[in-house]
Amino acid sequence: MSVASVIPPPPKQSFLGWPLIDRREEFTKLLAQPHAERHRIENFKGETVSLPILRVPINLPKYRIANGRTASAQQEFAATHNYQPDFFDSGDPELEDIQQSQHQILQGMVKEEGLLRKFEVSANKQVDPLLLDENGFVLNGNRRLCCWRLLYQKDAKEYGHFSHVDVVVLPHCDEQELDRLEAKLQIEKDIRSDYTWDAEAAMMLQKQKLHGFSTAQLCQLYGKKKSGIEDLLAMRNLAAEYLESRGKANTWSEVSGDKYAFQELLKALSATDSASDREIIKHAAFSLIANSGDAGERLYAVIPKVKVHLEAVKAGLAEAFPLPPSEVDEAAEMAFGSGKPEDIGIAAPPPAIALVAEIRKDEESLEKAREVVIQVIRSQEEQDREREAADFLAKTLKRANTLIQNAVGHGLRPETSIAGVKAQLEQILSGVEAIETWLAEKEG
């Protein structure tokens, strides 16, 4: 679906923003009047400015479409409504259909975040002005504006105090300066609590693609290390691949709760040299993410175990997804390697790319792979526990011997108290006698 060329209706007929010429004329008229109240903005274009607070109709401003907070949600909205992926990026933000779509996204946010419940109490009124650019697009306060519009439309009498809102109109500046101000006013104080990890990544990617920010500039803008931003964007790429593999491209709400899973997956991949092994690790992890409840513990704790037990995982998958020789792709084998595991009693798997193709063939195959991976990890951990239990006696005696040698070396001094020493020694000797008796029977 392409962006429709919907001409904005006259101001009083649209609830989603006056036409540009009318917005500008209203600002010019209001700014010519004396103003008792002003709003200070620090570090705007390198200085502190004091700007007049204007009172405008609630339907005058338009939502800012290049909004960092909604970048991820916009992609999902376009995907779920069968719009073109660049519906929001390439369309004219003045258009009614784009503004209406943004209004729907914001409406979902204000309900989820409790903002609507807060302002439903009519005693809660506007405190801080909305911040608009020179053309009347909301830089800071999009969610509040959406909330107030919903309430005013619901009951104009009860929420009559939202018929007009306080705004501050910024002087002329470019998009990068607007982004810097957005980061200062909004991101710094609430990115940790209000932004999902995928939304934060989408916001940074948006700044790079649309407004030309370098990674170094993003570091400065958001107070993050270069490695942190690079990892976040790499995690997002993995999540995008995961969603595409499941036929759910850009439905970011599917992965918003899986930050640490993708973080651990990135670590595992970064620590793996073999391209074929990375493919197996990645798609084994994808199978776990698809239904994390089956893993039996926190997903981010399970994914690293795929790498730890990789050879067993590869062998288990190869056994579960046998391929006839004719299906082995020689070109894939050259690209990804043969992926042969150590001899652990199971046939070596086929080339990784062919095995991955089988795993991701359909939902049933994904479920089967998930069961295999979980079963292999549990089996390997049980073997580890058995080995640890077998070595328990020797390891414990080794630690006890170390402590006794320390007691002999440092405790046999004239000033050392002997209170309780005899009782402890009797217990130790009794224990040693029991172990010797058991050992004699074992050696028997």
C-alpha cells in the first residue's frame, strides 16, 4: 500500500493538526502579543534560551513522525497493516493518514504506560508546555498530546481544560539539533524505564539513516560507549533475522522482552570462529526464543549453553534431521565448512546451511529442533553433574587437607588458644576413620 495523498481538511474539521500555513499564521499572531510566562531551555544550539509560552487549540499541533520513541512501533504498525515498510519515513508528515496512524500508535502507548489513567482524573492538568518546532510538530510531549486529545474527544465538558494546551515554539533549527534536544529533554531522564531495547535500537538507527548521525555522535548524544551502541544494533539485526525467519518481519513486540536472550546470543556468536557453527548456534537459539517457556529456566541463561554443548547439539540435530546425500549442497559446504563434530557416538551432521534449512522449514520443524536442543542440553548437564558427584569425595578431601595444612603451618603457636581444638580433632579423626573403612570395602 502506498501513502495516500490525503489533503488535510480545514483546521476546525481535523483533530490531528491544522494545515501548515494556518499553524504558522497562528504562531506569528501569538508571538506578536506580550507574554508574562516564559520557558527556559538549556543548551539549545549551545546556549540557554527563554521562550514565551503560547496557548493554542488542542487540534493545532501535529505529531512528529521522526519520533525516536515510536520508531520501532511504526515499523510494526506498517507491517501489521500491510503498508509499505517506508510508510512513515518517506511519506509527508502533513498527511492526515500518517498523522492518524501515529495517533493510533501513541494511543496504544498512553494506555499501556498508565498515562491515560493519570489524566482521566480531571484534577491532573497540564504542567509543562509541549515543545514544538517552528512548523508546529511536537518534539516533546507527543504522548501527552495524544492522551489529552482522547479525553477531550471522550467528554469535552469534563475535560474542557484540554481544549487548549500550552506550547513553546522553537526557533529555526535543523533535524540534528532537534534530535539533540529530544535526547536531552526526553531520553536522558526516562530511556531506561520507558524504552524497550528494540525501540532504543530503532531510534538510533533512525538517527543514522534519516539525520546522518555517526556512531561517535550517537555516543555523545546518549552518553553511551561505542561498543554498547554497536552491540545494540547488532542485537537488533539478529532479532530482525529471527522475526523474518518466522514470517513476522518487523513485529517488534514479539521480541521486546527478549533483550538478554539476544544479548547472550550475540556474545556466543562473537566468541565462535566457524561460520557453520555460528549458523547452528543462531538457529538453535532461535528455536528456543520461539517458545522460551519450554527451556525450563530463564532464556538468557539457556542460550550460552548451546555454545558450551555445541558438538552434542549439532550431533543431536543431525540425528533428528537426517538428510540424504543428494541434498548436501557442495557450495554450501565450501562456504560454511563440513561442521564435523568430535566423535561422540553419533553420525556427523550435514553442512550447516542444509541443516538450518531443515530446522526453519516450518513451525513443526522449529518445534522439533527446540525439543532436541533442550533435551541435549539437559542430558549434557546431567552428565556434568554425575561427573561432579563422582569427584566430590576427592575434591572435598583435597580442600580439607589444604585447610588442615594451613592449621598446622600457621596455628601451632604458643599464643594459640586450645579451647575446642580437641573436640574438633576427634570429629575429624572419626570422619577419616569412616572414609578409610569405606575405601577398604571398595578396594576389597
